[in-house]
Amino acid sequence: MQFIYTVSAKKLKFNPTNLFDVMKTTNGSGHEQNVTNLNVEISCVKTFGVQYNPSVTALTIPELNKLYLRGVEANDEAAVNDVAEKSAKAARSNKFDGIDDKVTRIANAVRICGATPQTQDQVESIVRELRAKRATDKLTDEEIAAEKAKGNDVKQVTLHQGTYDRKVINFGKLAQLLVSIPQYKPNEPELTIEAINAAHTEYKTLNDSVVTSSALFEASDIARREVLYADNTGLVDIALAVKQYVKSVFGATSPQYKQISNIPFTRSK
């Protein structure tokens, strides 16, 4: 015997061809809440004793326990990768915050070192690219809420990945151009060719770290969504099916059904 049911992305609808109507749930608070609520549901159905005896294997308590553990693991992995991505973005943002000042100083050093006007123009062209409108990484919803709570008007201009990529490339071009200017020999340690090459390496390393960590988070988020929201086999659909099984066994007005009917399970947008 197999239960067949459909769940839309925005709301649950009754389909008369299904074995039962999957009830509409209230709003939850995300992936973690769905997993936590499955554990609550499992704890409830365990108290029903031998009367909770579904013929569908996926609805049995041992399988529900396995599904709960998969949900916990999927959330944990995504959370670890999310933190790593945010940390990488913060480190990159902090480093890139000083790039405008650095290239301004480099351009000034080129102007006074005796470089040809044509070379100065080349440097200025690269510097203009590097001075493209600055912005910080996008704030999280929690950070925005905190700023608004302080009475601050939050207006974000996001610096996208492609912009960081271009800055790394252009700074590398600037470093290569400086090597070709024999007169460029500043006494300031941070403006030397060696220091600029080292800075370029650091910019690239930090940017590459964001690319890698973002890919890992995205992969873990995809895996999590498969565990939680896959049609028919995902945690949300299984949890809703448990409710319907209990409703069919004990009745819509039974204490057993009332105990679990309001446990929310929601699909992520």
C-alpha cells in the first residue's frame, strides 16, 4: 500500500484523487524548526502505543527516527558551511575596504616618480576601474533588524562576486604595470612592488576562499532541501502524512489527532 499526496510550494490543497487531504499548516520558522517539530511529532506518536501501526514503512517510528537524524545532519552541515561562507566574506570585505586608499597612494607615487604621461594614463585607467562604487557584503536579516531597532535606516549597496573578481584582476594588472616602470621605486614599504604583489596574492586568496565556501554552502543547502522538501519522501511531506494517518486511525476529533494536528511544518521559499 502506498500513500500518494501532493503539496504545493505555497499552500497545501486537497486533491480528491489522493488517499487523504494533506492539511494546511501554520507558519514555522525555517529548516531547523521543521526538524525540531518532527521530533515533537515522533515523541507524540510514540505515546499512542500499538494503535500507531502504519502499513507505509516511511511512517513507522524507526523510519521517522532515521529521517529526523538525517534532517539534523543536513541542518548541521549547512549551518557549518553557512558560518564558513559568512566568515570568508567578512575577511574579504575587511581586506578590500582599504583598496581605494592603496591604489590612490600608488597612483600618486607613479605621478611623482618620473613615469611617462602615457604610463600615468595607463595607471589612472586601472585605478578608475578599481575605484568602482564600493559597497559592503549584504547584511543578514538579523543584522538589518538590529540596525532598524537602533533607529538606523539601512540602505544596502551590495558588492557582487563579479565585482570582487574584477578588482582582483585589475589589481593584478596594476601590479604587472608597476613592474614595467623602472622609475617606480618608492621608499614606503607598503608601496613597493614586493608589497603590492603580496597584497594581490592576499586579495586573490580571500576572494577564492569566498568562492569555495559559497559553493560548499550551496551544495549543502541543496542536500538539505532534498532531505526536508523532496516530494513524497521529504521530511515535511512525511510529517504531514503522519498527521493524516493518525487522523484516519483515531478520528479528526480524537485527543491523539488534536495532540499533533497543530505542529507546524512549512516549505521553505
